[in-house]
Amino acid sequence: MSRVADEFEVHCQAESLWERGTQAVDQVPREVFFGRVGRDGRQYAPYGPATAFLVLPHHALGRGVARAAGLRPGEGAPDPWREVVAAFGSLATATWAALAVAGLFRAARALGADPRRAALTAALLGGATFLWPYATFFYAEPISAALLVWGVAWHLEGRALPGAAAFLLAFLVKSTNLVLAPALALLPAAQALAPGRPSTADDLRRALRAAAPALGATLLAAVVHAEWNAWRFGDPLQFGYDWGELLRPGERPRPFLLAEAPRGLVGLLLSPGKSLFLFAPPLALALWRAPALWRAHRGAALAALGAGLTALLFFASYFYWEGGYAFGPRHLLPVVPLLLLPLACGPAPRRAALGAVVAIGVTVQALGVTVSFMEDQAMGERARSSAYYERHAPDDPAVPPGRPLNRYRLDYSPLVSYPRRLVEHLRDDGPPEVGRGLDLLPLHLTRVDPGLQALGRATSLAALALLAWASWRLRAALT
């Protein structure tokens, strides 16, 4: 069944919030809507309550650009106004990805790294991990990544209240971020304990007081989610997902199943399409430096590695551990900046090892930002659309009860299919079609309306200028 893409529903939430003061997405036709109908008969997407607010400034920017370009809503099909507003609204993730890079730099400096080392650590996050492609998608993971790493940075600087506020927003962006709360609370708790001696009852009470803001943020976020769900659906544990079409008829979904965790772990660590180390190769260097982080700052080590292990085990048993239609292990992106913290400690990485991870990382991410992941991630009739999922028959015993009949193919590899797509697009002399071709903003805008070509070029030039400035600043920090 076709439906509105997950990314576009975030735009619809922001649009509704701007125009009608609600996050209900009633402008989406019911037959292609993904989510649930609430008690009030309105449609609600299954996302946290904070996401639409955090992308609203960019949505406003998009409306301003569209108005300046002389566009009006509803003129044409596809609607150039909506496409331009959505395109510029989606730049929110680029901003938040940049904030994640800045947050990692700040955290590295708080751990004692000099500016050159901190800039190198942050640059590896921004250029050699899948944060870069996600800066060009309209998923919420870059927002979560930025908020989490800034929360850690502020705690490392002794600013518990701003750190807890950042954690609170991260928990409100995605409810699944709440599973990271125990690991994150270990950071302020460990900071309050004196290293090298047994802890007394007074020490433990001091640690609990230090962790109180982070724990309070966790409790408040859980209450907000429960109240938000109860108001929308009458059930505090109903988050708005509706997987009925993907299950056997009459089955109840089982979103988490420990028996499926081994398969998820293999996929998230070893599969060619979702391996965390393939899509974020600097993590190999970071894990090698983990003992140095432990010696330098035990609290940061507990928070970073604890959050990484929690996310890995949690999502390995999840309904769609691969992240649905996505590039790489989408669910694990928010903890990647935290897992890179060890690079701020100990000896600097050797040039050969650093060059290898940069070469692999940049190559993988460059494919992700030029080829749309939707081209071969679907369940269509074309052979190329069946490489991502395999559809099982309802009586297939390989699918446990309550789990989806479309199962991710562990042998799927974008490193094989993406270069082939890229070559096809570069050889194609005809007009680009909507939904395929190079995944670049100027081309997208041109497909909607040839008159928007100048706007797309101007946007690209602005982005290149910003990139050149950032590269110059990085070079200055490294020399």
C-alpha cells in the first residue's frame, strides 16, 4: 500500500502547527496516511510532540522563500509552493546536524582535548559518519543526536540544568530516546563521586542529587508522552503506530521480541547494508581509545558506552531494527556522537588508520547524499524495489507471531546498488523524473517547476559557501 513518506509527515505536522495550531495532519488523504486517527477523529503522525516545534523556524523560512519567489499555495500539481516550503523546512536537519558537530567539539574540549584534537573529532562525525546523509533527510535523528551530545557537553562543563533541558527535548523528540536515560544519568552521578576511593552513603546521596535534574527530565518527558498519547488516543502507551497492514490478519503486534535480538545484532553490526562500523567507521578508532576515556573521565565513559550498548540491545529486538526505509542503521545515529568521545582522549590516531576510516566513511556517505534510498527500498513489482525487503507468506514459520511479514534482507548492500544507480543517473540525458535521479536539491526543485531552477542554484551556492567557510575554520583549527 502506498502512503505518505515518513519524512513528509513531519512537514505536514509543522504546516498544521503554523496554519491551524495543531499537530493533526488532516491535510493528508486518509488512504495514504501513516499513523492513527485520534479520539477527536483527526489524524496524528506517530512522532514525539517536540519535533514539529523544533523544525518550525525552518518551515517559516521556507514560507518566506516561497512567497519571495512569487509562489502561491495550490497552484499546479505538484504544488511548487508546498515543495519549496518542504525543501527549505527539511534544512532543519542540516542545522541540527551542524549543531551535533559543534556539540561534539564542545564535549571534546570539556574532556581536555586541545582545539586541534577536538576539531578533528568533530570533523570525523560530520564528514565520515552517516550523520552527513541524514543532514539531507527529514528524519528526526540529527535533532536527537545534537540534543544528546549538547546535554553531555553541558554536564561535562558542570552545567546540569542546561544539560538536563537538552535531554528533556531529546526525549520529547522521540520516545525511544528515553531508554538512554539511565546511562545518561550516570554522567552527573559519577562526576559527584570522588575517584579512587570507596563510596560512602553520603557520596551516594550526593551522586543522586547530582543526577536529579537528568532523572527529573526523564520523568517529565515520560509524563508528557503519556498525557499526549492519552489525549490523542485514549491510551498512554499508544504512540500512534499502526502496523496492521504488515502483520498476519488478526495478529497483535509485538514491537519488541528478545528472540529476534540475535538477528538484529548481526544486522546492526555485520550486515553490509546496516553495519554501524561500515556507516560510521571512526567508531573503530573510538572503541580502541575507550580505555583512555575511562581513565580520563569515568562518568563520560559510562554515559557514552552505556548509551551505545543500550541502544544496540534495545533496537536489535525492535519491530524494524533496520530503521524501515532508511540509509544505514538509522536508529543508532543519535548515540554516534557520544560513542566518538574517546577520540578526544589518549594518543592521537595514527595517520594510516585515520586515512583509512576517512576514505571509507566519506565514500559511503557521498553515495548516501547523491542517490535516494527510496529507489531500491520498497516492495514494488520492479526487481530493484525488492532488494531491501522480502515479503513472506502468512504461513511462513520463519516469521514469529506478531512480527511483520516484510523482513529486511541481511544480504542487501547499498554499496553495490547505489554506484549502479549513480552511473545510470549520470548517463541519463533525458528529463529527470520525480522520485529518481541524483538526490540533489536543485534537481528536485527543477522537477517540480523549471522556473525554480534559479532558486535551486542559489541555494546550492549558499550551501557551498557555507561549506567552504566551515572547511576554512576547520583547517585553521587543525593547523
